[in-house]
Amino acid sequence: MEPGLAGRLIDAGTMARLTDLAELQPALVVDDFTTPEAAAALRDAEVIVSSWGCPLLDEAVLAAAPNLRAVIHAAGSVKHHVTDACWERGIAVTSAAWANALPVAEFTVAAVLFSNKQVLRLRDGYRERRADYHRQAAFDGIGNYRRTVGIIGASRIGRRVLDLLRPYDLDLLLHDPYTAADEAAALGARSVGLDELCSTADVVSIHAPELPETRHLIDGRRLALMRDGATLVNTARGSLVDQDALTAELVAGRLDAVLDVTTPDVLPAGSPLYDLPNVLLTPHVAGSLGGELHRMAAAAADELARYTEGLPFAHPVRPEEVHRTA
């Protein structure tokens, strides 16, 4: 994993559990498999516990790790380090993507509820007036009762968002090409086409994976379908949205947005998105942050425990599913 991450990721309790479960060197954290220390560790390694910043596990690395049987990823996507060589060798892979999905879903639910309540406008109006005013007349028609929320993607995060939104008096829509209408209904949503979702929802929230076919999934045409005053929430990847088209809509004031991801990941200092009153812009923090990192490490320890007991992983990553996941 990347330098400095291990101390933030693995708390004392989880580290003690890992050392009880397996022989390991707690001080050895590798971000380069070509060093002598890494090469020595690879010769004996049966399991790699990885996280963000893990180098590629390619054929050369696997050749140096003849005993490697499993990769336990204490983070989300494994696409950045698990290669075809791992699948060809039959290495078992598991990911804590489910654990990282929880804070993203929580962030999204907060964004949905605040968006329908038009919290940014309420804040700005109060700041401008600095006095009491007739709130009901000034903000007629806002709120969460019987508003329509559209979820794009029945991913782990998308499903968790639907689950968390179910207790509210909202109409939930879902678009996912791999999810049938009856399955969407079981999730508490109505399955619709993407154009219908964009034209109907008060809040559109994106939870689809970053794939070649999802680039600019929300393009200028679909942004134009969205209702005046609707909100776009993106906690997935910036590439799923045509950002130039979105910026034009936001500068015009027709739409609102909650953007945790953009293209590029860090916007140029001159981007208008930093200052627009109808945009809540955050620096890719919806996922695990601070103490939430410990959940992913604990999930990795749980999987290691299953491995030591000869049990299959509870959250396996399967090669046939990698192409359509984040």
C-alpha cells in the first residue's frame, strides 16, 4: 500500500488480530515489489493484504511469490493491482469494497435530503437577510415529502442508498441495465430507462462504475432533460458526467449539484465550480476517511480469519464480474 497509509488504516486492535492469525512483519509495508525487503517477503508470502497504492501484481511479481494463494484488499476496487496473471494462477481475491460503500451511501443520503430541502439556498438567504422572514412563503414547494429520487446503478453503494432512503416518503427510481424490474421493486424502487429517470427525478444520484461505456453517461442531452432546479449528485467518478455541459448548466443556475468527484480529480483553481452558490463541491471524501478506514482493515482481518479456517471468502471478487464493477 502507499507509504504512510498502514498506520491510519490498521488500528492497534486489528493489528493484534492480524498478528494472531498469521505470521507477519508489522513494520514491513511495501509500495515497491522490487526492493530486497519485498523480494524476501514475497518468497514466503501466502497472503497479501493490500490497500490503496499497491503495485501491480503482474507475472514477474507472481513468479517471485511461488506460495501466494490469496489477495485480501483492505479498500475498494482491485482493478489497479490485480492483473489477469492473478486470475490465471487461480489466486483468490477479496475486497472490502462493501465496507467502503457504507460511508459513500451515508454521504449520498445526506446530500439527497439536504438537496430537496435546498439547504444551500436557505443558508445563503439567511446569511443575506440576517433577520427573520416568512419562511413558508419564501420557500414554498421544497422539502422531501413525495419528492422523486433517481439512482443510477444498482452497485453496492446504489443498493445501500436505496435501503437507507426507503424509510422516507420518497418515490425511488432505479436505472441499471443488469437489474430486472422485479429486483428493483424488491429494492424499493421502480425500474426505468435513463432518460425517464433524468426527466422525472428531483435528485439524480450516480452510482455506476467507471467503464468505457459509461463515459459521459450523463451528457449534455440528458442534463437538458433534468427538471429546472433538480440536483445532480456524483460520488462515483467524474468521467461519468460531461463536465463542460454540467458546468454550463450550473453557471446558468438551472441545475444544482453535489460533486465529490470531478474531471480532473482536482479542479483548476479558476474553475467556477468552487464558487457557485448552487454547487456543493467536496474533494473526493465521500468514501472511507479518518476512523472509517478502520472498518476496511477489520473487514480484511475477518477475511483472513476465514482463510485460516479453510473457509471461502465472504466477499470474493470474481474475474467474470470485474469488467462491470468499479
